[in-house]
Amino acid sequence: MSLFTLRPESGTVAQYYTIGNNQTVLLVGLGNVGKEYEGTRHNVGFDVLDAFVEKVGLSGWQDKKDMKCHLASGTVGTKRVIAIKPTTFMNLSGEAVQAVAHFYKIAPSDVLVIHDELDIPFGQIRLRVGGGPAGHNGIKSVSQHIGPDYGRVRIGIGPKLHDKQDSSDFVLAKFSKEQVELLPALRKEVVSILTEYVYGSQALPTETRSFI
């Protein structure tokens, strides 16, 4: 059974279907491609998904130009796991998510998006289904393409250093020295969350976890 419950969508959002008793899940890490973005706060979704793929032994990343993403896959427990990192840049992430979901026939209820969130303090990770984008253009794009009813692993990167600091400059900057030292603990906690999700653990969508 899927951890997240699918509700009917209306409007122009595409319809999805599942096969094999919901045995395929899609994990999406959000970020921007390019070396200049590596190690930035906005790319933490890429970072932790890389750690999960390595930990559970999914296939190496493949460049899927037709689906606008890097993709890794494999079987974990009884689930088929598809992991992707969109190559569209953050603002168009939904294009890749929609393309992969259509190709593998994965419903929004079996999609889990891992992303940074400025409104959550560094040290906290929050789980939820749906909700607004809170200024996150990647989440805005995903919701526009598949609707809002997918799972989210929201990784805190806040607060800004000062109120007048531009949010874009902050999220595109690298983590502080102190935070870099805590990134291994962050990766470990997110890998644990994703592993529990894949194995079907019934974690509460509103759960908050701390890694420091």
C-alpha cells in the first residue's frame, strides 16, 4: 500500500494509473544541474538522493534526454524504485516528473519529492502530502504538472542570515562551514526516511524529524 493517498484531480492535470499493486515508486530530488550549483542549499535534494541511490545500490545515473532527467532504478525490497534528478533547471522540474510518471505509469500518490525549504530551520526535516509551494519554484512546477497530491520531504535550510538578504542569493549560496560538517547526518536521516518509505513504513505525513 502506498504511504500517500491519491485524491481525484480536476482541471487540466494529467491522469495517472498504477500497475502491479502500487509496487513502483518515484523519488525526485530537486536541484540545478551544473558544477556551479554543487554544494548549494538549493541542490540539497540532488545531494541526498545521490546518497540514497548509492546506499541501496540502484543503477548508476543515466542521462535520459527524452525525459529531461538523470535516472537511476532498481528493486528495493518488493518495490521497483525510480529515482530522478531533473535536468531542466529548478523552475521547470515538473516537466521531467510528468514525463517519467507517464512513462512508468506512476500515480502522484507514489511520487515523493525531496527539496530544500527556506521556511524550515536547518536541522529539521518535515514530511507532508500536498500543500503550497511557499515560494519554491521547483515545487510550483511539479504541482502544475501532476497536481499537489504527492509526498514531500522538506529539508530545512533557513533562516536567512539577515532579513534584507535576497532569498535567491541565499538558496544559491553554499552551506556554511558549520552546516557542511552536519551534512553527513542530514544525508543519513534522509536516506533513512526514503528507505522507510520504500519499504512501506506508515510515517505520518506531518512528521518532523531533527538530525542535530
